[in-house]
Amino acid sequence: MIGILNAYHFDKDPNSYQKDYSPMLNQYLKKFLTDQSFREYNVAQGQFPKSVNECDGWIVTGSPASCYDENKWILQLIEFTQKCHQRKKKLLGICFGHQLIALALGGEVQNSNKGWGVGIKSFTITKHKSWMSGGKKSMSLLFSHKDQVTKLPPNSTLLAADDFCPYQMYSIEDHIFSLQGHPEFSKEYAKKRYDTRAQLLGKQVYDVAIDSLSEPMDSELFAHWIKIFFTLPIDL
């Protein structure tokens, strides 16, 4: 069983994008990881597993929050992540999760002076791990972030990069896989999310992001990678 540490639903009266996130993520995972079962924890509302052993592996989702905010649930999630790493539990980080894992394990995360990373963007694969089948050198995913990892945790392996976001993906041994992009986002969901942030993004950035939604992306291949990642044994 894979535990979903849902960091999206932190408002008592969530907006539509918060309500829609969980069904979209579950649909994405269940479509491709057909041999897995899932259990969801609304960690942003204080609902946490009793132990890192409650599930076989874990996913830390995206979130509108910043991982360096000192909210109680974020600090608790950092502690939970550290325990997962200590016990070499399988751990996947997506966007906010990617950043939180880095911060929890000794890396650095900052609000980027490059501005917002939104829309479908391509990046370069710098190293292939055993779960990264297909041999592609360039990948495309949807993005929605302003925070970035600016320093990787110790013992990390950089897996992907581009000029805008130098630390697109990384791994730690075979138990942590982390990526800045959103393979679980649908184009429809992304558009709704960009619409809610149109004023923050500014017209030029917003227009470029919306125009990019006509481009292809590699969400299905990433789902295959995630499936293999969670099934490969860990060398203890």
C-alpha cells in the first residue's frame, strides 16, 4: 500500500482547485499503478500516519504552501520525512513534496528570483536510474511553482535540470525519487489553477503558460517510472 500525504487541503473551506486535486491524483495513480492500493492522509489538516511503517511507501504531494513556512503540519511532515529517510522507506516527492524532502534532509529551498515556473516545460535528463526506462534525454511536464530547490541534500543524485530550475529531479539511493513537475496534473486542472493566479503571474507569464497547454507532455512515462520505483527492492 502507498500512503498519499496530501498537502493540498489546508483550508477549512477549500477552493475548487483544492477539492479537485485529490480525485485527479487518485485517478492518475490508479490508472497506471493498477497493482497498488492507496491510503490518503490530509496532513495539511493534521491527519498523519501513526508510523512510517503504516504503508509500504509514501507520496508527498504538491501544495500552495511553502515548505519553509513554520506551520505545525509542515514541521510535522518534515519530521515524518526524516524518519522515512532514516528507515529507507520509499518516498516520492512532487513539487512541494520535492522541495520539502530536500529541505528536511539538509538541502535548501527559496522563493525564486526568476519568477513563476508555469505551463508545460521541457527539461534535460542528466542521469538515468534503474526505474527510469525509455532512455529519453528530454522530458516535458506541467509546472506550477515559484519556490525552488537551490541546494540538494547530501548524498543526492541529480537526475534532471534546466536553466530555469537547475534541480528538476533528484534521488537519494533507491528509496527517494523527487521531481519539481506535476505529472499528475491534467491540462484542464492546470488551466483552472493558472486562472486563480492570473494576477500573481502577470499577463505575459499567464499567456505563455496557457499557450503551452497545446504541447505534448510525458505524464504517462512518469507514471511508469513511479510504478517501477515503488516496486524495485531497496538495497539495505
